[in-house]
Amino acid sequence: MPTYDLILKGGHVIDPSQGIDSVLDVAFSGGKAAGVGRDLKGGPATEIRDVSGHIVTPGLIDLHTHVYWGGTSLGIDADEFCRTSGVTTSVDTGSAGPGNFAGFKKHVIERSEARILAYLHVSFAGIYAFSKTHMIGESKNMELMAPREAVAVADANRDCIVGIKVRVGLNASGDQGSAPLNIALQVADEVGMPLMCHIDHPPPSYEEVIGMLRPGDVLTHAFRPFPNSPVNAQGKVKEAVREARARGVLFDIGHGKGSFSFKTARAMLAGGFMPDTISSDVHQLCIDGPAYDQVTTMSKFLCMGMPLSEVVKQSTANAAMALRRPELGSLKTGCAGDATILSVKEGAFDYEDVLGEHMTGAKRIFADGTVIAGKWWHSAKEGAFPAQKAG
């Protein structure tokens, strides 16, 4: 009989990686997921948490965040964010480049209780001037592109670096267009990692960017408003977008301050084109709105008609696939011992996009608790889910 350290009892388990959508128990042992089943029994030392009436998912993954707190002006505190949003893996996307990644790793990644992975920026100092008063596109200056240094740093930090990041568009790369993307692709090829590309206003065009991406690469801000929207004037999904998906390019939300609109999202969903991954792009300029956090971003898609199981999949199994970290985003035995406890409330909830459009949604996802590395980490409400001993 297996020995468990922790059992979550009686929750509605949604684990798309295993096709599970049922009321079951979830067990953890030795920091790993140890089983999903009915009436799992613990030993004398097993901690029991009754989560009946709640939803249990693999630990949520936010594929696009900025958590280099103190090292960049846009960074937020990772643990604080993860506790309130049910995220167990926060993926920082290019806050740091090869010139300052060592500080990010030592002072933030290694000290964080929640897991932090990172896309390394190809620009030497990452996103170094992004605030309410300063907005300097790091990719405008080609002298900041540091491909050799990026290769060395990425290769030396494969434990926490999962890919290469680049930002292109009028705001990010100015008149350099897609030239920084060319450099970043060379770096990604050299280290054998996927690339995540930011896109804002043209140039370059949406079509040009996705045409350059390889299978497994991620386009973030994929449901952005015009200009550089993935839909045409008639609200139809552009053929180039469908072709890129067929080729294996991944489409990520990356909500943020300026990169998600309800109009685009409604058109994409109506066209049968769901995102591959849902992410918040949370940072200092959008944590108080319009993005707020991961579960708010997930709630927007739930209210636009996406099934809850699909919303969870895009924040767990699909995100793990994009990261090439199959041990994440799943409650399979032997996978990372992370879980998120959620609830879905009904009511009239106000949601906003980056253009100021408001939508009243009938549902909202709340993060109620988290398990990290097989141990209960956080309850949203004091006294919720009290620990009990088996037997």
C-alpha cells in the first residue's frame, strides 16, 4: 500500500493531460503527484485536506509574466502573485537578458517558493525601460542584441531557461522591423530551444512574423487588437494564421496592458480558433487592470463560451507542452507535485480589455488554494481547508 504525504479529498478533478473530469482524490508523496482515484487511503502521517465542492487542477502555469522584481521596473513579486492567482509555475518572458540574468536567477528565481522558469531575452539587458514614464523599445537598438552571450547564458542555465524571447513591432523594434527576430531565431536554433515572439504595432506585420516562426515557437499577444490583428476587416481568421498553426506555431494570449481585445477574441473563437495557451502577461502596469492575474484572464475565456476543461488545459497541459516540460501541468504519478484548487462562482462580473471595452460575465474563476512540491502552500481564505490526519 503506497504511503502518501498529502491527500486532497473529494474535489472535482480536471486534469486534461489524463482526460480526467470527475470527483476524485489526489495524492502526493515525496514532492510528486502520487495518484488520482476514489477513496484513497492515507497512513498515520498523511495530511488530509477536504476540498469537496471545489475544483482541483494540475498547478496552473502562467506562460507569460514579468517577475524580476527590483531588477526591472515592470517586475512584480512572483510569490505574492502566485498565491493570489493559483499559479504554481510563473514563466518570465524576457525581463532579463544575458547581461543581467545572473542577478535574476540568484535574487529571484532561487529564492522563490513558487517555480519560476524563464525565456531569456536576446537583448543584452532584457526589457530595461518599461514604466509609466519611460517606454524604450530595447529591440530598436541593434547594438543591444547579444546573440553570443545569449547562447552562452541559455546553455549554462537549462534548468530554468526554457527558451529565447524577442520583442518586435513599432514600439519594441521601431524601424528595425523583424531584424531582431532574425537574430533571436539564430540563437534559438543554436541552443535547440523554442522562441517566444512579442508583436505590437506594424512593422513588421502579423503575417511576416508568424511566417518566420518555427514549429513549437510561440507568438504571444496573439489575440491583439487592430493593427496587427489576426482577423481581417470582415472578422474572419486570416489564412496565414491557420497555416501557421498547421505548421506547428503556438498562439499565446499574453493579455497585458495593450495586447488583448474582446473583439478579436470573439472573432477568433467564432472562427473555431482557440488559443493554444492562456497567459496574463502580468506586470507592474497591468496587475491593477486590465489583466490583473491568470485566473481573471481564464475567466474572460470562460465567459466567452470556452468550456472550463479547455480553459484549464490551456493553462496546464498545453503550457507544459509549450515549455517542453511534460512533468508540469499534470497530476500523473511522478509528475511535479503541484495542484491548484479553484471555484467557479456565478453572478454578474465586470471584465475589461485593453481598449476599454467592458463585458459582463456570468461566471468567474477564483483561486482558493495551492499545493507546491507535494505540500499545502496557500489558502486564499484564512482557515479554509484545515489539515486533518488520516484515520
